[in-house]
Amino acid sequence: MQDPTVKLRIDKWLWYARVAKTRTLAAKLVGSGHVRVNSEKILAAKFGVKEGDVLTIARDSRIRILKIAALGERRGPASEAQLLYEDLTPVVEKTAKSPEPVVDKRDAGAGRPTKRDRRQIMRFKNGD
């Protein structure tokens, strides 16, 4: 483990860990208030994080909870990036089977014709 006083900018760490595709997008994610460090909202991309910090990231209608295991020195492959954090996000169990949405049946002749209706109309017009 490294010295606990060593810190790394949060936007760099998010980029190294492949949470964001670019460092600019990581900075925007932090600046928009979607990232919390140890339950505190962070608004500056220059905020320093260290090993052991817990990040809560709200992104794409999902919330990820990541514990920083290492700071990293470069943006490497995904297998290397996964070693930088421990995923603490609770697993959401899917329900047995969500019910199918109920689609109302329309009365015959109401609304726009379906593809099948258009084919029948064409056959009728052509005399087939």
C-alpha cells in the first residue's frame, strides 16, 4: 500500500479506472455534482482522492459505489483498471418476470392501416 498522504486528482482517477472515456468527461461528471467522496458532494475536478476513499457515482440512472484500492499511474487496459477499485455496488436481484405491458386492441378500421392491411388493399386494387 502507498503512503496515505499521496493523492491523485479525482478526474484522473476516474479516467484511469475507466469510469469515464476521457478526462474531460470525468471532469464534467465531477463538476455536475454526480460524484461523492466519502458521502460528500465534490464539485471540483482537482479534488484529491487517496486509497480507501469510497466514491458514489450517479450515472445513466445507475448508482455505482467504488472503493479506491490503488491510485494507478496510467490508463491501461480494462483488466488493469479493475484492479484500481473494489465495487461495493449492491446487486439488484431481478424479479421473477415483469408482466408484459398491456396493449389495447383497436377496433377494425380505426387508426392507420397496418402493413398487412396495406397489402390487402394493394391486392384488392390490383385485382389479385
